[in-house]
Amino acid sequence: MPESAWKLLFYTLSWSYGTYLLFFTNYPFFYDPPSVFYDWKSGMDVPTDIAIAYLLQGSFYGHSIYATIYMDAWRKDSVVMLLHHVVTLTLITFSYAFRYHNVGILVLFLHDINDVQLEFTKLNVYFKHRGGVYHRLNDIISDIGCLTFSVSWFWFRLYWFPLKVLYATCHCSLQSIPHIPFYFFFNALLFALTLMNIYWFLYIVLFVVRVLTGQMREVNDMREYDMDDGRKALAPRKKEGNFQLPSALKEGMHLKNGLVKDKRL
């Protein structure tokens, strides 16, 4: 719950700021994606409001790499999540250095909205049962959140992202700047991001199929390990009449959702 609450706070602030930049200022990047390369020059000044967004996002994803390895619960997609954070931080760092910051703002805006919905839905899943009492309101909100999250993921990351960002970086960039630096490097990273979005969308599709076929009766995170396995691993082991703790716990390791992982630096 603290992990989701923190991420919800950050993504809400970051997406709100991105919305402000794209819809309440003079930046036309959302409605006119090719404009991200208009008047581009090597070493050009980065506007202060965009630089602030880059500072916040770069700091967060730098922390996220550490948090995924040493702090957050280990999940089935944690390796892919770690790769995602590395790719994102690389894009943020080098797009700022080579002054492709206009594209970066558009990329961040199209991705942060889904994380807001995801963490908000997960919090309501956790809050359904509090103090041994079932709360129907949180259950209803989590169901609605799951539906809107699924639709927005496809709309923002699999439809608008290729339509606006990849179209601008792959095609329009060459029209505006024929010999644009690091063309293949940045587009390769953006396509890697697209593949990861497709990978996570498969989790969403699998979740929907399980709900429709009756295999799941309530909203839950498909990436989580089975908690029953965790309880089995934590249970004392009997050996020659004596109970012994798992060796991993003796060594100071932490059990996260059924997977023993050393969280120490």
C-alpha cells in the first residue's frame, strides 16, 4: 500500500504538470506532433518549465531503479520493469542533452496517466478489506478503475503513442532535420518502450479473459505472486522433530510475495 500511495502521488503531480504544459501553455506538441522538431538546433536553450519536468522525472526514475531492486515487492514483471526504468532514464537524460525535450514531454504525458489509474485502482483493491470488514465502495471503484485503466492503456500507449510520438520521431524528424543526430539510437529506445507496453497489455488481456471466463471473481494484480506460496515459504520446516526457519530468512533475506530476494544493498 505505501508503494502504491507514493507512486499515485508522484504520477498525479507529474501528469497534471504535463497536462498543464501541453494544454494550458503555447506548446502545440499534442495537436501538432511534427512541431516538436520545428526550429530545432543543437545546444538550444531548454525552457525552464520543461527543464523542471525533466528534473522531476529524471530524479524519480533514477530512484525507481534502486527501489525496484531493493525496496518494492518483487513481481512477475519486475525484470521488465527494471529494464523499463533504465530505458526511460536513458531517454530522459539523452533527450535533454541533445535537446529533444519537446518529444520527451509528449512521451511522459502519454504514459503517466495509466500509472495514475493503476495505482489508484490498486489502492482500492487493498482497501476493500480493512479491519476485517468488507467495503463495497472500494470494490466498485476498483472495478471501474480496472475498466478505465484497460481502455486508457490501449488508447494512450498503443494508439496515440505510435500515432503521435513514433510518427514524429521516425518520419517528421527527417523532414525537418534531414541529418538529425542519433536518429536510430532514440527510435530504437522508443520502439523498445513500445514493445514493453505491448508486453504489459498482454497482462491486461489475460486479466480480462480470466474475469470473463469466471477464473477470477474480483480485481487483483496479475503480476503479483500467489500469497499462499509466500505463506508456505514462511512456514517452519520440520526436520527430525525440530522446527527450522527457511535458510533465506536466517541469512536476513526478505520474502516478497512468494519469492525470496535479498533486498540489502
